[in-house]
Amino acid sequence: MAEAPRGYRIFALPRNCSDPSTWKDLVERQKNFRLMALQVSPEAYASTYEREMQLAWETWEDRLKDTQATTFVAVATLESKHPGMRNLDMSAILAGDWLGHLVLVEIEDDLDNSTSTVSPSTESNEDRVDDVVPARRFRLSGMFVKPTAQRLGVGRTLVEHAIWTIKSQMGRDIQFTLVVDADNDPARALYERSGFRVVREEWYESDRAEIYAPKEPLWKLAAHMEYQARAASVNRNSS
């Protein structure tokens, strides 16, 4: 897992908080950062600032409460810290400037149609060698790094720490997926450095063209990328 340069730590945001005031502040920070990302890099998202400005407060809360999703943020600090989260420090999360953000969402597949199956990595019974178990699947979305924090390794550290966190919690194979515009060379390069590979490309009709036309083309080419994480490769001693 990549070490974070001096100046920030990576946190997984909690899905609840016993203190109503702290919870309100956390939801507000998440909302404001997302809206800022939609304004700064509108081309990177399927949604738009105009749409999400209309969302109810409960929707922003539900995004954090979602048990299928984990939100990771890079938070500026005044000292060097390993990106691993040993203790959840709400004061650090809320006090520091948020530099980057991404969400890992677990995908619930129809097992009858899913091809994401793997042989159990710890199977020792020869009579069951042909058994397969469905791989857990996670989609990476909402990736954004503030322009002032780009080229500092924040994006790659966010991606690799998020993957490491999920892998360290599970003793089975995991598949990570994402979709990025095929012409977004910097993003593709970042994901490739973190282990992702393009598995297919396909054209899609942009529903943002009507808002950003003529700058936004009606049809765009998307690259589907995957990263396969074997259970046996998880280092349980990492922290």
C-alpha cells in the first residue's frame, strides 16, 4: 500500500455519530465537497451540480448511512501520518481541509447471471476442488482530488488505501470495478498504476449534453476497468 506524503491522512467516514451536532457537520462537509467537485470537474460525473443542489438533506444523510457504501476522504494535517486509520478522529476529519474523496460501493449481482466467481483460495478438500464461490464486487465512484492537491499522490493513495481497507476486512477474493471516460488519460493512468486494467470499452449516450452543449458530446466512449484481489494476497499484518 502506498505511503501518504506529508500533510494528510486517509479516513473512512462513519455511517453514524452519537452527537447530533457532529453528525450534522459531517453531512454538511460531505455535501459541500461533493457539490464543489461537481462544479470544478463537471465532465468527470454522470450527475450535475444543478441536480444535486436540489437534493433533500435526508438524501445526503442516506449516502453516508448506506451500509453498501464506504466513503474515503484525504484530510490535510499539520504532520506526517501513515494513511491507515488506527482511531476514528472526528475532530481531525472535520477540522482539516478535505483534499480528496472517493466511494466504494458493494455491487449486489444476480448470482445466476454473474460471471464473477472464483475458486476458493483456501480449499483443501479435493472432492470440492470444482466448487466456486461468488467474488465480492465493489465499484469505485465519486473520485475527486482538489486541483491544489493534484500531483501529490493523493489520488493514488486514496485508491490504494480504499482497496487495502476492504481487502483487509475480508478473507475472500474481491473484484474492484470502475468506469472512466476513455479519453481521460490522467485518470486511466492513475488507476492503472494502482493495478486496474481495461476490460472493455463501450459507447454511451451522455445525458449531460443537453446542459453543457455544445461542449459536451452526445456520445462518449467509456472504459470499464477491473482489479482482481486474491484473498491469499492480503497482508493481515499491515496497519
